[in-house]
Amino acid sequence: MRLLLTRPEPDATRSAAALRQRGHTVVVAPLMRMEPLRAELSGTFAAVLITSANAARAITAHARAGELRALPLFAVGARSADAAREAGFANVTSADGALADLVRLVATTTRGGARLLHLAGEDRAGDLAGDLGRHGIMVETAVIYRAAAVDALPQEIVAAVKSLDGVLHYSRRSAEALLSLAARGGLLPPVLGLAHFCLSEEVARPLRDGGATRLHVAARPEENELFGLL
């Protein structure tokens, strides 16, 4: 298949290589860029939580990065766990699933009253702090990065859209950005007509609301499950 990949770097390059190994042709055109943010982290923590690989990358430049690397880290899935290890965290446990799986993992392995640090993006789904608070676990959420959309549809997409078979979507924000930029550039009908392969129902929602009909959603929010849809 001839596929469009819009996720930010460096994940776009890694995913494109994996897709090409499977025999697909891939057009890489990131629609979001990750920008680190300064975060005030006060006090001590029993463990670190991440729900995105970008959080692990963003914390590396923080003044307390060395201290945090010594703590246990709980990651929502395999990719975020790998990113945490690449960032220098040694004690990493993956929930291998979605936010609810992470909540169950932390709630069953962490004593009540513990204070944890959630390294988060500016835009995020769910309420990890609230969910764990119901288990007596305190969570401080530190916003350490944001995803900013590009200003216009990349020329790679403009040139290739009529020859594409489908698009892979890893986040709701990138799906929303594609629809918005395509509408602004007069390419919304051909974009909506593509097959859209989505990591989760949350990711698929703006596409469904926008009129896309060829929607395919991974059974679990994991890249291998997403590739299995192709």
C-alpha cells in the first residue's frame, strides 16, 4: 500500500522504516512538532508515570532528570517504555495497553498514600491523577511538552494525496490537524476518501465526525495492532 505517515519525528522515521520492511510505500509528512516546556517539580516522588514517549524525551533536559531516572517508572505501553529506557530510566514497567491498564498496574503495585509524578503533554486524554486518586495514590501532573501543529499542509501531502491508499493515525491531535489543514488547502474530499487506520477509537473520533467512512481501528492501542490492519 501507499501510505501517509503524519506523526512527529523521531517516531515518524522509525515507523516508516518498519512499514517499508513490510513492503509498503510510505510518504512521511509530520503535522505536529514537539516543543519542551519548563516545569516546576517540587518535593519528592515515589515513582514516575508517562503516557507518551514524548514525555520521556522531554524530561532529559530538565534539571532534575538525573534524580528522576533513579525512580521506578510506569509507562502506558511498550513504545513509551522503550523511550524511557533510551532516556536513561533503568527501572521501567510497561502496562502494555491504554490508560486504564496503566491505572490498574499502578494501583496494584503502589502503596496508598504514595506521591507519584506524571510527566505529561499539554493536551492529553483521560484523567490519570483523578483515576489513581480514587485508589488513594497522589499524582502531581507536570506538563513538560506540547504538540504544535504546522502552519500549512506539507507539500509531500499535496503532491501525493491523489495517489495514496491510506493514512496511519497515532493521535487525535494529528488527525484533527490533517482535517483542518486539508480543508484550508482545498484537499478535504480526497483526504476523507482515503482509508484511515487509527490507533484507537479516541483517535478515530474526529475523522468519523468529519465524514471519513473508511475507518479501521486497532483492537489495542499498539503499533503492531495498527500495522495488522493494513
